[in-house]
Amino acid sequence: MQNKQDNSEKPPSWFQQLFNRKPTPVGKSRDSLIEDIREAHKEGLLDDDTLKMIEGVMKVDHEQARDIMLPKSQIHFIHRNSNYRDILKQVMQSGHSRYPVIDESRDDIEGILHTKDLLKYIGRENEFDIDDIMRDAVYATESQRLDTLLTEFRDRRSHMAVVIDEYGGLSGLVTIEDILEEIVGDIVDEHDLTETPEIQDRQDGSFSVLATTNIEDVNEYFDLHLETNQFDTIGGLITHSIGNIPKKGEETVLENCQFTVLDSDGRRIHQLRAIPMQQKQEKMQVA
């Protein structure tokens, strides 16, 4: 005896329901398509996460590298002539897995260093040669669309691109994680959880300032009006003000704030102490 055929059908998926709706007129704008997708969300055809991901994919389709790149002023570089121990120290301080390698100029990227490649030199640091492990850099223009860059990352099995401006100079960095975050939202890793704030209060009433802090942020925090046309970071401005690469303990006063170098490796400043002059004078009067 044959079983009776079950004519019942499975309910359509959200994907089928979405595209079984009234067809979108030809020539309808991108914004109208997004409105249709949001309307489907309101009707319960899409959950919150799915809506955000679809909107993220559509953002990646028209956003450019300049929209999400890490600016030049915030990049941690490895110098080509650095020794093994100095590089390890920098890696431990900053916690990144890939670094652009430079020689004399920050605009000329020699290649990319993957920190995992440093492991082969453990116990034989004297044999270290950065050229042996430095990898070719992937380049992108500021105007390159993120969807094409994501495809290039996949095809070249790369995770980082050096973004260059119209003159061929370094503009910033974009990673595959940056693009994926445009689709799925922020991806928090262990480095993000322990990232040090750029400006922190100290117990003695002064302030600790990372040298990579943007000058505009310093101006806003301390109510200063430091010039931003020539330099991007407070470390660059301090180096220019002193006239050489400052050593630990060197000081300078910019407007109404005293800056003291807390950490420097002979090539650049890493950390500063800032004391607004009014606050310093009040302490001296109390003493």
C-alpha cells in the first residue's frame, strides 16, 4: 500500500519572502532598495542582524579606502635598520600582528613585517635579517572601493593594504578586519580590550600623553590652540619644537602646557607627560 503523498509545503524562508514581494521598478535608486529592505525588516522578514549585514554589504559596495583607513599619523612603523630586540620590544608595546617597514621616509614602504615570522630567530638573534622575512606590500589608492579591495585581499591572500594618495605618498592603512567591520560591526579582540587611552590622568596631577595622539585631540583636551597645518601628532610637534629627536627627560613648553618626554627610543618619542602651566604654578605657590 502506497503512502499518501504529503502535499503540504514548508513555509518560505525570509529570502524567498523578500524576493516574492512586488518587483522593484527598473531604475529605482539604491536608497529606495534600502528602504524596501528596511520595510521587510519591519514586517518581520529580516531580523536585526541580517538587516545590519545587508546594509553593511551595500555600504562596502560604494565606500572607499579613505573612508575607513587608519591615518598615517596613527601607524606604528618598523624601521628597517632596527635590531631584533628593538623590534620585539615595539611589538610587545603595540600588540599588532603586521607592521609596515620603512627606511628613511615614512612615505616609502619597504614591505610588511608579520610578527609570527620573528619566531624563527628565537635563540639566534644574531642571524636576524629583516629582508629575509619582509613581505611585499599590497597597495590601494584612496579612492579604491572597499568591495574591490576585499576581493584583492582574497585573491592575494593578504590582510593589509598600504593606502597611497594621488602623489604616491603614504596616506594610511586598511586591513581586511576594517572592511569586515563595515559589514558585521565592530570586531573586538584582545588588543582592543587592553588598548591604552591616548591621554590619561596621573596620580601626581599631570597627564600621560601618547606621542601618536592627534594634535587636535590635545588641543581639545587641554584647551590649547597648537598649529595643526605642519604636523599631525603631538610627538611630531614636540620633536620639531626641541629641534632634534628628544631623549627621556627633555622638556619643552607649547603655549600654556609643559611637555616632558617619558619614553623615547632614539628615533621617535613614544610617551609624554603634560602639565598645564597654570596647574604647575598653583603647585609651586602651595609648596
